[in-house]
Amino acid sequence: MHEIALCQSLLEQAMRAREANPFDRVVRVTVSVGCASRVQPDALRHAFDLLSRDTFLEGADLRIDRPPGEAFRLVEMEVS
């Protein structure tokens, strides 16, 4: 289940962003998951919910865009 690895990468990116510019919490995370990427949106959402527990990402709204193609990338992270 590579969705967990993808979410771990998102969490690491968020931690680096927080170190560079401190913030309290993340309100929204938008990712782009290509339709041909084999990433399952429901599994990605579940992994995000599990890995974000007890972190500054807990409760953040995960938005998943589904363009054609295979790419997976962080599009935007809204913080407060």
C-alpha cells in the first residue's frame, strides 16, 4: 500500500515547511493524484487520517484532484 508512503512524504514536507516558517496547524492539504497513478483516493484519505493523528495535520481537509496522467504531487498547504 504505497498510499501510506505517500502520506509519510506529505507529513515530512509539512514538517520541513513548519521548521522554515512556523505555524500552528494545517487547515487544508491539496494533492494532485493522476488517474493513471494507481493511487486509490480512499486509501490515501485513510492513510492521511491515520498518520495525521496527534500532529499539526490532524483535522486538516485533504483535497484530492484527479487529473489525467500518473503524477502525484502536493499542490497546496493552507496553514494557520
